[in-house]
Amino acid sequence: MYIYADILIITNIYSNFFLLKATAKLTHNAVRNSKCVLAALAGSLFSLVILLPELNTFSLLLVRIVSATIMVIVAFSGRKTDELYKIGLIFFFISFLFAGTEYAFSLLDNGGRMVFHNSVLYINISLLTLVISTITAYAALLLFRRFIDRSNEFDGDYSVIIINGDKQISLKAVCDTCNNLSDSFTGKPVIICGKKSIEPLFEEKELVGAMALKSSEGVHQKWRVIPFSTIDSSGLIPSFRPTGIYIKNNESGKIKYTEAYVGIVERELDHAIFNPKIII
């Protein structure tokens, strides 16, 4: 059986792309398609080890780890090391699921011919079978993620602790699955707060200037304007990235650190609003 390097790389780019997108969905991390394509391309190059003479187990394990590490770092750049570690573990789990699904469909596709060498599986299956198997695995993971999200109870007593430099505030907070606002550049979620509640974190002049922002022009590195839309309105929310944010469950006492932006609205709010995916 012949192995065609171009087909090997193309199919791996396709599979790796959906692996990364599925990982992003399962871990509630937004990623840009351009980063996924670049990471998928980098990962596909490692599949060429199937063309090399047989490698020992240690070398193969090293290749796998390096390949996955590069893909995760490229696709999810900007995350902290511990978060990348967790994403990497999920990525390995999803890789096994996708590989198993593609193998199962290959058996249905007239027992598709295959070669397994240097821990790389080359399956000679039709494009249609590859697409169907990938979509099946991807859809299964989305259903699993939705089931987990719905099975968790978030109706609790929460507080959000926001630290900005040497200043700190604690606000009452509520979960709201309708708050899907996120920063389009980093993919980080946005916690909504009222202007009055966060005033203690800033000098009056800085806050007034931030609330007057109507575009990204002249925005300080700390501040962003993030577009939003609801059923009856749309616009821009000035947002900043604080030094630290912690979500506290006041009933259990559990505190979770999270990386997010804080979006500020003019209207008065007696609580902060965050999406429950932050604490999952």
C-alpha cells in the first residue's frame, strides 16, 4: 500500500483543526480559526514520521508530546501554563475519541486499508467517510458538553472579587447563561458590572475617560471596547482586564481564580453578571 505525503498532511490538517475546535468547545475556550489552521498545519507535519524508519517507544512518545504541545500553544496562546496543561490533557482525550471514530467508520467503508507505523495510523478511506466520522465525533462532544452544562446547578450565592493593582472590591454576583460576551481577540469571557460598583477601583478621571470610549482608537492597553448585541439593542462596552478575578461560592466557600475582562455599563447593577462556564 502506498502512502501519499500530500494526502497524509491534508487529512491531518483537516482532522487536527476539528480536534482543536472540539477541545475549545469542551473547555469553553474561544479560539480564532486562523490560529487553529496554523496549529493544525504544524501538527500535521509530525505525521510524516510514518515515513521514517521504525523509532523506539521513547522517541515516539517524545514526538507525540512535542506535537500536541506545539498545537495547543499555538491555538490557545495567551493562556497561563496551568490552563494550557489542562487543555492539553483534554486534547489528548479528544484525539483518542476522533481516532477511534475514524477507525470504526473505516471498517464500515469496505474495511478501508490502513498502515500503522511509528504510532501514526494512515487509513485509506473516502473523503465522505472522513467527513462523516469527523462530524459524528464533533457532534458527540458538543452533546456531551451541553449535557454537562445543563446538569450543573448554578443557582447559588456567589461573589466576585476584582483586584486592580492595590485596590480590591467584592461584589454580589449571579450566573447567567445568556451572558455570552467575550473578547474577540483573546476569547476571554466578560463579567458585566455597573459603573458605580467598580468606581473604588479607579481614579475618577480614568473611569470617565473609559466610559466615553466609542472605538478602539486611543484605547489604553488595559482597556478594550467590546461590541455587544441583545434582542433590542447593540453597542460597545468599555472593558478592562483586572489584575485578578476570583469567583466565590458563598455557600461552599470555594473560590476559583479566572481570567476575564470586566465590562462596565452605565446603568446601576447591584450585582455582577457572569456566565457559569467560568466556574466549570
